[in-house]
Amino acid sequence: DFRTGGNRVETPVIGILPGKIITEHLSFDIAPQDGDKRPDLTRDLVKIAVIERHGVNGNRATGFVRGFGLQKGAIGSTVCHDHHNIAVVGADYADMALAATRLAEIEGGFVVVEGGRVLAELALPVAGLMSLNSFEEVREGLVALRAAARSLGVVLEEPFLQLAFLALPVIPHLKITDMGMVDVDRFEIIP
């Protein structure tokens, strides 16, 4: 489910601007290997996937993002404006799959995964957006999540907030939804 096919080497890449919700619309040459464009950690090109989680259509879309600094593992979230599907960023497909599966098991929230195990998580069982726990417990969970993300190489101060806005297709310039990569400036899904 996390493969990105296609014959074209030229590939659109979401470029993160740290601390901002706008993104860059970058382009990198990523050659397919066995029909799949794989993450390239030397160029900070990791996979991003959005998985529809509301039982409407089962859509899944993949693409590439640059700026997380991720060197291993995966992070995932259901706080994904405005559709709140599952969004996963990862260097490893198996870890991306575990992150998505774990988010379903905890009824939404945030998760950090590496090497087939969950390093940190925060369940948000109220629509995948809110916790039933106290502010203090949620804060502790967020601190642990940020630390776990840093252990994967993530360089962003607020990686889960950045991830939430990568799927908001009304803020320029390049975003992703469960329907695919979206060129916001042209108001179109990239084929």
C-alpha cells in the first residue's frame, strides 16, 4: 500500500517550511526500482501516505515529503486537517504499516514506530482528535512523542503539527489527500 509507482523519474515532493503551514512544491528525480519509488534518506526524501479511515471509500495515496530529517521508522497521526484521515510519514514501509495499524487500534491519535515496535503513542479516542485524559497526561504524552520522533532523526520542533497540515489541500503549494498529491496553486490532483 505504500508503494509509489510510475515510469516518470521526475517526482513531485512536498517541501516543509519549518514552523509554517505553507509548503514548497519541489521536484526531484526518483528512479523507480522494481516498479516502486523508494525513500532516499541521503536526500531527506521520505514517504508520506494518507489512508481514508472513515469507511467511505478506502482510498490510499502516497507521495514524498522533504524536511522531516527522518532516518528510520515512521510517525503517524489522525489529526490531519480537515478530513482527519490517517497520515503516516516513514523511511520504512513495515513501520509505516505498523503506525497506521496502531492508530486504528487506539482509535486515533499520534504514534512513533521504529523497527517493528511502538516507541511512543498518544490515544485520541474522541473522533481521533481528542483525549479523555487530563491536560497534564496529554502534555506528558506529547513530550514523549516529540522525543521519540527526534530519536528517528526528526529535526522539526513540532513534527505532528507539521504533519497535520501536509494534508490540508487549501494551503499552498503542494499537499496530499487520500486522493493523491494536490497542486494547490492549480487546484488539481497530480496524476
